[in-house]
Amino acid sequence: MSTNRWSRLPGLAWRESRTARRRLLLYMSSIALGVGALVAIDSFAANVTESVRDQSRALLGGDASLTSGERYTPRLVAVLDSLQSQGITQARSTNFASMALVPRSGGTRLVQVRAVSEGYPFYGKITSDPPAAWPNVQSGANAVVDPALLVSLDARIGDTVSIGLAKFVISGTLRNVPGEVGISATIGPRVYIPQRYLDETKLLVFGSRADYETLFKLPNGADQQRFASALRKAIVGQRARVRTVRDTEINLTQAIDQLRDFLGVVGLVALLLGGIGVASGVHAFVMRKIDTVAVLRCLGATSWQVLAIYVVQAAIMGLVGAVLGAVLGMIFQMLLPFALQDFLPVDVTVHLAPASVALGVLVGVWVALVFALRPLVAIRRVSPLQALRREADAVVLRLRRLDPLRVGVSLAIVASVLAIAVTRAGSLKRGVGFSVAILLAVGALWGSAVLLSSLARRVVRPRWPFVVRQGIASLYRPGNQTRAVVLSLGFGVFLMSTLYQVHHSLLATLDVKLSQAKANLVFFDVQQDQATGIDSIIRANGYTVEQQVPLVTMRIAAVNGRTAAQLQADTLTSADGKRTRRNGWPLRREYRSTYRDFSTASERIVEGKWFTLNDTTSLPEVSIDVAVAHELRLAIGDTITWNVQGVQVPTRVTSFREVNWARFEPNFFAVFETRALEHAPRQYVILAQVPGATAVAQVQRGVVKSYPNVSSIDLSLVQRTVMDVLGKVTMAIRFMALISLALGIPVLFSAVAATRRERLREGVLLKTLGATRRQIGRIMLAEYAVLGALGSLAGVALSFGGSWALTHWVFRVAFAPSIIPALLVALVMILLAVTIGLATGREVFRQTPMVALREA
Amino acid sequence: MLVARDLTKQYRSGEHELTVLRDVNFSLPQGAFVAIVGPSGSGKTTLLGLLAGLDTPSSGTVLLDDADFSAMDEDARARLRGEKVGFVFQSFQLIPTLTALENVQVPLELRGDSGAEVRARELLRRVGLGDRMHHFPTQLSGGEQQRVAIARAFSNSPRILFADEPTGNLDSDTGGRIVELLESLNRESNSTVVLVTHDAALAARAQRIIRLSDGRVVSDNETERAA
């Protein structure tokens, strides 16, 4: 006779669970959504990373690349020539923005021009419609364009398109350009032309901005990294950047990891909510099993044996729930590429990522178990006396007494949350921060539940109708689930409402900015001698020129007598004793500055005074953006000598400005007194108020015909595009809100089910005392309405706090609460609570008072 | 084999302390068939709980085969129960999700006994339910359920069996048959049987009646068994 007390327990556990399996599975499926989210996100990220690795060469286009924001210096050209003679093939691409005009239709638009040389790109196939258009683009003055451009220019294949002073024939449209993110085409449609016609366009004149790119194809087996470091050494001091395939890969995979971590937060929250659902559901489950447990104890089961039996049941169901979630996640993973196609630079091949699935299931089972354990450990406390005599539930479980095991499990829960948060957030700081935020939210909801239920006791008045009083009484009766329901409801409401509030605030800010912009048509790259001409074109059409802003490009030559080179070599001692070089970028970069004597609405003096314009003998004054001033470690009264196209212009810093960069107006790091720069070579930015799309097109055409190098943007078009993108975002937010709602349902079920025993007993007693089914129904309605209202309102209140914090500290925009949607969300949740409550309460209606008599 | 010595049990109910049992003393030999009688509120259910080791007294001791129940913790008492005690309840208390056969196996399975199924079959046949082994409690009548409960109670060959109002939920005919079964099993196995009831006629069938009133033993006499 074997005396191992544990060997036969699993079998007993499985058999005993016969009728409870479906219900237990429902409770455990609370975690399915969380597991699904995690599995989907992880698997998708793994897929994308793999695709990036596979296609990284195509993403760069070559084995290595050299890019610069300026025309190559003779030294750079010499280096490239010597590389060419060493057998390293090169291909060039010059990318810049320009207006494209189709003379036949008159359509004109700002486009991204890519002037490419023979052989570009070395890796990754660009495909076109018709297929022959791309391979033959170098054969003549051909242009291969984005299909959307044909629509916006009202053009066809075969039409002539003018870019600058050169004319090209549209020979085809682009189908796929590897390495490009699809959505960028909506902002600036691409036009590919052969490099050799670039000069003909006469577009890259003084002050124009362009990216000059050279791709390298190394001989087989050559070491990319060695090549790259040698090249970097050769071009030291030149303003150019060298990148290898590996660099591209690393950048992208890092970006993907960050995105995965961010999205993982969503999964984590879902998992946590699911855990709460599991805890509630298992609590309900334990309540149903009290009688069985008491009998088992009479028959000789120790408290650990009894615990083991139900832990086995919970573990099996938890595993099934987690596997269900993983399957859900895999389905989701297959849908994600379709949703995110436009935002990804690679074609993602979807396949199973077993590691992600296994991890998701493991985490799911762990979370389910650790949350289930909390109510389960109370099972040990069921007294065998219960089999002889029926007691109230709370007494049976002897919950009031402190149970070290229960405390231990609670600590394990907190530790698990922390561990998962830290590993998913990617950094200790973020993980801890996130956990703290969650714990605060949970704590706030818990606290409000405790507070409100104790208040309920005091608030009730004898005058109120019986059903209302009875409903409220259920909030604080022993064994009540007020806290769990408020927590699960409140959390769902909190998530949804916060989403809406933040979204609303961001939209409100954008609205204000856009409506504050008076001018909607912006002309830039306007040469000095073209300004008056454009001005007259605009006026001739009957519209107003709002601003004509001069633009002077310059560099810093010296600060307080020390040259830029000397300053860069300086080492500084920071507050904690570390010696570092100062950040060289503000000293090296090119500044596009303006001159005027007045201050604009988008800037505010924070230190010093605006220009005193009377004095013409001392050094001219300059006002610097406060952030740049800090980077350059400037003080009021310092002198800066600027190198303006070779001419040294000394100035005195007399004020720091805080610039509102978000406004749709030209803003500058450095603003000079007029007399400092009025003779400097300059460009102009002209802003005009031109209402209506046809009027805009007319004016644009007029300007492009006479001045093909001048580009223009219609800000109202930009606004429409932004609203479009925001519209997509709103859809995504609504979807996430629905998910939060869906999450709440199994959790709510579980929480409500937990009070079943008490509810049945009460209902039956009331019936014996003469209560009609209608009255009982109304009592239940009152109870769930109050519970629902409590949870929802607590969640809404919390969401106002949370969204304020987010808008204030993270997004730095004004907090614009939207009350109606928040209340709607609350209302929906209350209805949900009432529906679920009444549905699970059906039993009470059916049970007859005879049951009460029998239980004597 | 079962000794109750100066048993006292007090409960705290709200502000007051209730004394449910006062100085209960008696001793039962192996194989006895004893009835504990008393009106409702006399403390007999409480006494049953103490004698079976389901609860501990406020003062006094319970000795089962010289093992002091009151000195053990809950799990130790549970283990001892599993070895030596059987139960029959008024409301049968069968586990609803297990078949009759599986219900009878439970006490032995809790001990890790691999011979549980064989013994269970044997017992079910003995109580006359050989053809209902795979039925669930909801598919059995009251009398059948109680017979399964009795089979379960005897599965671990207990030294003592406690029956709490075993016929309370049954009609008089069925109830009579149940008591007959208990009596024959008592003779066959020589287990002590303690019957707790408020039914005087039922109590009269026992060899010995211990009468309780207001928590005290008011009489404890041997009776002539009805022939």
C-alpha cells in the first residue's frame, strides 16, 4: 500500500473539476488578451527585425554610403576619385525639394527630386510601371514618379514635366522603392531623374538645401567596417557622414526594439487587468467549493492537500487560457503587417516566432497562477466544521486574521509586476516608473472603493426606498466584492478616458496653432532679385503678402574673441567633476538667421532687452534663442563674430528669446538688428494669404512659370494631411478603447460572480419574507448601478488626473479635458456592470424559498 | 477507545461569551453503538465536532485510542481522521462532481492508497449499489446517496464512525434501512458508531444513550437493544 499522500491528487483534482472547468476557463481567459497582445507584439518585432537583417543591404542601397548636406568639397572629391581608381564602384544621388510643373495641365506641386547616377542603387530593386521605365531611366531626360503625383498634377505617362529650367518626360510610375517608408510619399512625392541633367535645372543655386549621397559597392569579401573607418579618417574635418549596412541595421533594430517596448506596455496593462480578473474569478470559484473542501477536510485531507488540488485545477486552466491567448496573438501577428505597412521600411515576412510564443505563454501562466493563488490560499483556512454547520462566508474563510502565506503571495504579485515591467520597458528606470504609476492607479482605485463603501454606510437614510438601501448595503456587506469591481471597472474606464483626454488635448493644441496662422501659402528659396517680382505676382492676383522674411546663412567664427576651433578644443568641467568637450554642433553648424527691428508674437524675451535702435556707432545687436544660448554658454553682453559668406560680422548679444517653435511661422535661432545684415547676401521667405485651393494653385503656377527655382507649400494642404494622419490615429485610439472595454468584461464577470452565495442566500430569504421577483430585481439593479457608478466615476476622476500629468510633463501641451466622452464612457461601463450583474443573477430569480427552509 | 474528559467549549458571539458545552465526561469502548441525544441547542453538534477532531475544546481533552486530539494542529488531526474516523452527514455531503465509485475512493486516495478502487467496489456492492457505481449523486435517490456515504465512511476501515442525523433527510422507511445497514456494519467491522440525533425512536436502537441538555450530560445509560 503506497503511502505517498500526493500521488493520487492530480487525478482527484482533474475529476473533481468536472462541472467547474468551463467557468474556471472563463475566469482564466481574462489573461488571454494580455498574453495575445504580448505574443503579437514580440512575434511581430522578431519578424520585422529578421526582415531588416535580411534586407539591410537593400535598405542602404550599397555596402556603405557617404552623405553630406553640402556640395562635396574638392578634398572629398579627390578621396572619392582615388577610391574609384582602387576599383570601388560608386553611384551618386542628389536629393532636394523643388516644384514640379506639368505645362499641359498646369498642375504644380512641391516634390522630392532624386537625381541619380548610373548603377543606383546597387542593392534592392526599384520597380516601376511599366517595368521597363526604371531600368531605362538613364537613357534620356526621363522621370519616374510617384503614382500619386500624376493625380495631383493631373498628368499622364508621356507628359512633360518641368523641374526648374529642365524638362523631362514622365516615362513611368514607381511601384516599390526598398528602404522607403510608404507614408513619406504623401508628404513629398518622389521624382527620379538622371543625375546628368541636374545642372540643366539650375536649381541648386546659392542657399539651396540638398542631400548629396554616394553609395559604394565593395569588392567581394571586403571588410565593410575597415573600409568605413579608413574613409572616416580620410575625410576628417569634412562635413560628411559615413554609414555601413551594419549601422543602418543597428539603427533600425534599435528603433524596432523601442517600439516593441513601448507597445509592450499596452500588453502589460492588459495582462495586469487580466490578473485582477483571474483573482476575482478564482475567489468566486473558491466560494463555490467551500462545502467540498470542508468534506475533504473531514475525510482526512490536510490543508496543503486541499490547496494542492485546487492549485492543480487553476494551473491547468491557466495554461489553457494562456495557450488560447497565444493563438489569439498569432492571429493578431498576421494582421499587423497590413495595418502597419505604410509605416515600415521593409517588407515583413510573417512566420512563427516560437520564442515569443513560449515566453508569452510562460508569462501568462505565471501571472494567472500568482493572481489565482491569492484567493486560493484562503482555502487552507476552511474549517471541516463547515460540513456540519453553515456559516457566513467571511467567517468560514477566517479572512480577517493575518495569513502570512497570503501576504507572501501579495508580495509575489507585486514583485512579478515589477519584474515584467522592467524587462518589457527595456530600462530599469522606465520599468520602475511604470510599475509605480500602475501601483498608484491601483492604490487610488482601491482607496476610493474602501472610502466610498464606508461612506455608503453613513450616507444611507431611512427615508430612502427599501430597494435603494438594500442595494447600497451590498456595498459594505461582509464578503463584498466592491473593491474588485471598482478596481476592474475603474481601471478600464481610467485607460479609455485617459486616452480620450490626451487625444483631445493634443488635437485642441493643433487646432489653435493652425487657426493662429494667418498666412497659408509659403514661398521659399526666393533669391534676392526675385522678391519684388513674386510680391507683384501675388498682388496682381488680388491677395496680400503677409510677411517678407529675409534669410541669411552664416556660421560662428568666434565667441568673445576665441575662434570656433579653439572653443571646440576646450574641455569643460561639469558640476560633478567630469571633464568633457563641449557639444561641437552649435559651433560648427550653419545658421539661417534673419534681421528685423521688431519682435514677433511667437517669441518672448526671457533675459536682456530687445534692440535699442538709436545707437548706430556700437556693435550691432543680436538676439539668441535661449536654448542655443545655453548650449553655447553665452551671457548677455558677450560678443559673437559671425562668418557671413566670408565676411566677418561682429555682434553683441543683448537678449535671449524663448521661441514657440510649434507655431506655423518662420522662427530663427538668431535675430539681428537690421543694420547688421541689410547688405548681406540673402534669400527670402514670402508668406501670403491666399484662400481656396484653386486660388493657391493659380498663384503657385504663376510663380513657378516665372521663377522655377522657388518652392511653395500650401499650409492648408499640410493641415489637411495632418488631420488625415490624426484621423488614422483616432481610429487606432477608438480601437484601443474597445479593447479596454473588452478586457473589462471577463474581469467584471468574475468579480460579480464572487458574491453568488451570499446573493442567493439573501435573495431566497427575501423571497421567504414576501419580496416579489420584481423587488429583488430592483435591488440587484440598484446594487449594480451603484457599483458601476462608483467604479466608473472613480476611473474618470483618476483619468483626469492621469491625462493632466501626461499632457503637462510628457507632451507639454495645454490640458483640454473633454467631459462628454468621459461621461459617455462611464455610462457605458455602468450599463455593462448592470447587464452582467443581472445576467449572472438569473439564478436568484429561479431559486424558490423552499431552499431557505431546507438549509435550517 | 474514545475518551472525553472535562470537555468545555465556549464561543464568542458578538459581545457575549456563550458556553455551549460544560464538563462533558464519558468513555466509549471499541465496537460500541452509542447515540448522543438532545434537543436543538443542546450542544450535540458541537460535541460531535470535538469528538471527531474537527475542532478543539476551550478546555478538557479528547483521546482517540490514546492520541490526544486537542494537542494536535489541524493538519495532524486531519491525518488521524483519515486513518481512524468515518463520517456520515445528514445532507449526505457527497462531492457532486464525482461518481459514486469516485466518492467512495476519496479517503483512501487522500492517503495515497493505490488499492482505493478495489476497496470501493467491494464496499458499494456490500451496501447494495453494485450496479450504480458510475452514477453521479444527482442521479441517485436520498437513500442511495446516504448508502454511498456510508460506503465512503467505511472505506478506510475506521475505528470509529460518526453519524450526524443520518436519517434527517430521509423518509422513515428509507431511514430505517439506513440504520439497519449501520448496525450490521458495526457488528461486522467492530467499529464504534456514534449516532447524533434528536429523534428518540432512532436513539432507542442504540446500546447506550448519552443525553445532553444545555451543554451538560444529563444521563448516560446502557439500554437493552431492541431485539
